[in-house]
Amino acid sequence: VVESVSFDITNKTFTYGQIGVNTAIEDVLALIEGFTLSIGGVTTDVENGFASISSILLDNGSISGAGLLKAGSDMTISFVITSSNFVGLMSNGYSITVEIKVKDLDLSSVEVVKQYDETNKLPASFDTNIDAYIESGDRVEIDLDNSGFYDAEVGTNKPVLLSIKGEDSANYKVLNNVKGDI
């Protein structure tokens, strides 16, 4: 009778977009950079055939519109471990808390041009769709109310602040590299 099972992974920090419901087990194993499995006080691994990771479970409440593990410091991945020696070994999964860092969002190629109107606001006709820059299935767009030029002066290659909003916006951080013309 096995009295104790412990499982730990080497790497516990990832970037949004790396782990999701459709990520292959092999890809997750490569990302975690190794693990330690101890069954009944005997440390082992998958390579020696003693046990295997049969599936990976993600908490549905932690999944983005794109089917990815959301950014945060307390996300959980459960590893289901099986062994012919121990039927049902950790069949509900062994949970590991990981950190998923926000993904940098480079919007520097977004064209920002407006006619001079004495304000620093983006024009109402500005296209807020950034689907080409985010993970497929995520719901994120430019937030016109909180975006704009840093000042209202006429000029070219001027710094622009683009803010984002939407159900999955917390998974991204907009890089401060957008330029535009007034």
C-alpha cells in the first residue's frame, strides 16, 4: 500500500499563450523543464517507465476565450499520473500552482492618424479591432475612452497610449511603443 505520493515541477513560471486546453502533454512537459515524482518514498520519473503522466487538467474558471490558462500568480495545473503498479494513482490529478505572466502586446504597427481637433483623443472612427495581435478566440479591443496621444500638438511620429479592454484583456500588457500623426 502506497502511503505517500508527491509531485513537483521544475519550472512554475510561464507566459500567457503557452498552456491551454489544446496543449499537448509533450509540450507541457517540455515547458515545465522536468519534474520529481516520489511514490512511497521512492523518487522516480516517467523515463524509467514506473509511472506516466496520462493527462493534464486545467480549472475551467481559469481558461480564457482562446482556451488558454489565464494570467495570474495562482493558476492551477493538475497532472494525472498513472502506473501499472498502482491502479488509480492520483486519478484526480496532482495540483501544482503556477504563475502565468501577461503576454506583451506589440501594437507598434497599428496606424494612428487623426486630423487636428485641439484634443489628444483618438478619432471616433478609429478601428478598435486588434484580433490580428491577440490569441485567436480572446475578446480584447482598443479602449477608445482611455487611449490617445500624449498631447494635442500637431506633429508626426508622436507617442500614443493605447489601452485595451475586454474579457481577456488582463492577459496582455500593451508595450509603450505606438507612434502616430496629428
